[in-house]
Amino acid sequence: MSRTIHLALHPYGVGGPGQHGLWKDPRVAKNASIDINYYIRLAQAAEHALFDALFIVDSQFINATYPAHYLNRLEPLTLLSAVATHTRHIGLVGTASSTYNSPFNLARRFASLDHISGGRAGWNVVTSFDTGTSRNFGLDEHLDYATRYGRALEFVQVARGLWDSYEDDAFPSDVTRGVFLDPDKLHELDHRGEHFKVAGPLNLSRSPQGQPVIFQAGVSEEGRDLAARVAEGIYAPGGTLEQAQAYYADIKRRTAAYGRDPDHIKIFIHGGPVVAATDEKARLREREIFEEDNDFDRNLALLGRSFGAYDFSAHDLDAPFPDVAHLAEKGGRTGAGQLIARAREENLTLRQVAESVNQFRESPFVGAPQTVADTVERWFEAGTFDGINLAFRTEEELAYFVDGVVPLLQKRGLYRTEYAADTLRGNLGLPVPANRHTRRPQLVND
């Protein structure tokens, strides 16, 4: 069976990082980020275009400098549960922190979404980027990298164990015999690990897809390793074609090294297409979008997020970049470390580093429909992604892509013409995990 492209939709609401001025667009409702009807419309439009998933990001810390969408938005699982009742096929992927949740509670919430949606739930596992989140959960400081990623691995393992609490035929519901549950098919977890002690069992059975699909966004060594060990979908950083190729190959290699089938992990790169009648008009619009959102004070605040929401405004903008390496360890270590290294190597000022955070970089997926389809095909065939996590500023721009680019991909046999299944796993081509309590015994000659 030939490979086909997977597509997911990532709503911007009133504007996330790099989209600071989106809320000013007259086509965008000022309450979009908290309007459930906005998400339902987007999900239905994406489902009409046969997208695999709706992807909702999240964080649990803000200050007044954060992007508009972050300041006032809905909690992902609540949002997705509402969307589930208005859709039938599209997957529903929500972000939730393994650092600031408990396994039993979160496993139950995602299992509930999986049942509500008929097997379409996915969990994007994050360890929390914003160091200030710790203060919202009674901790004085953010956990270090090693602890966060060790906790994340154990958290996923515990959640998967809880999702296997019931065997598939645990509920005979036999009125004649008066037997609702076969108690021999209910299993306690009794987990005792480095980070968690969880007895179980979970009071919810498995869904049609067995377990929610695990997503992860790994960039650091720890993140890539976690992804290779447990993820079934990855949100990749993208970059140039060569960078995307290197990341794709690295994750697939690591996955195989853990004894997993590399085809059972789907890598999605970020894409913010700009589609217009001509290439020239699309490039002009791309530049206009950048100018609308290129605000220095916002860029300075965005820089601070990589260093634990640090306030760089207290420093001289035209002095050398300050020594803040100690703040990177518990923040966005990989990105922050790259910024520090470049600032040292090129002797950059704080102003220059802040300006570089939102430098204009041409997206590869910009142009007339034919051009965008050609680029998508070239990147796909070059081994840079299994899917694209698409973000559009407005509902109209989503429609341009769906009406102009999707049919071209379908004609080339690169994109589905109908859903293959009713579950997220089925549409991603992922297997249903075997329940650990009902696995066929491994035979010597197998």
C-alpha cells in the first residue's frame, strides 16, 4: 500500500506566537478562542476535507505579554468533548502536561473523550514549556529536564496500564445469570515507580480504538528519545527541507532501535500555507502578514518565554546579550541554548537576538494552488513528513487550501478521497494496541 499524506488542523483563535495581530483582523471574532462554535465550524470544515485530526495546544501559565489566544482560551478536553458530538470521523487531539497532572485523573479524562468520540481521541504529551506553571501548582520552581522527561515516560506507561484495566469482554451484562461484570477480567495496576504510585483499576473500559493515540513534540535529545519510545504521532519543528529530512530520519531510526515499527509513528511538520490566485499575490500576502505581526515588544516577550518568562526589558537592548544560560535549563532548553550560542558566536546585542525571534522566513507552502501542491508533493517524496499540521489565520484561508490544494493532491493519489475508518488510529494506519491481559502467549517458534 502506497503512502498517503495525513493532514491535521491547528486553530489560531485570535492569534498565537508569531500571529500577535490576528485579533485585529475584521474576519476574526474577538472571542474566537473561547467560542465553541468557532471550533465546531473548523472541525466540520476539516472533516469535510477528510483531515485526520483537530489539534488543540495548551499551556497553564500566562502573563500580560502572552499572545492574545493564550490569554483567554478553552481547556482542551472540555473543548474537544463538545466538538466530538458535532463530528463523526476527525480525530481530536488535546495537549496535556505530564508534569502538572496525575496519571489516574488524566487517563480517565482522555478515555472519556475516546468513548464520547467513538475512538477518536489523541493525547499530545508535553512536559510544560512555561516554567511559571509551577507556581500555579504549589511548586516553587519548575522541574529540571531529566526529571520532567523521566516523569513523562512513566506517566504514559501508567496511563496505558490504566487503559487496559478491563479486558474487552469484561462486561457480559447477562440478565439471565445476573452477571454484569466478569470480575476475573478486571485488573488492578498496582504501579509503584520512581514518580508515581497508582493502584487502579480505571473505572472505564477500552474504546473502539483500544487506547487514545499518543502524540509528542520532541526537539531535545530527551524529547526525541521519549517520542521514539512511546509516541505514535509527532509534531515536528519543520525548518528547511534538509532539516526536516534529518529530523524525520533520526526519529524513524530511534524508533526502530527501540524495536518498534517506524511506520507506526507518524511525523507531522508545521505548515502555515498562504494560498492565492497567483504565486506573486501569495508571496505579497505572506509579507503583509509578517509586517502586521512584527511588533518588537511582543518579540522581546516571546524571547523571554524560552527563559522561563524572563523579563528582558530590564536590560540594555544595545548591550551584549545577557548571561541567562542558567534560566534555559528549566525552560525551552534546546531553543534557548541555540539562541545563546548564536549570540556568543556572532556577538549579538539583546535587540538583535529579539529581532531574530520573529525574522521573516519564507514558508515553502506559499503560492497558487498548483505551486503549493507541487511543494507538498516534493517534500513528502523527499522523506520530510508523514503529515502536515496546518494552521490558517482565518476560516476563509482554510477554505482556499481545501478547495484549491486538496483536490490536486487527491488527483495525484497523495491524499485520501474518503475516510478509511471511524477511529483516529484507523485513519492514521496505526494498529489497535493489544490489551496486556489478553495477549496471545508468545510461543517458542513464533
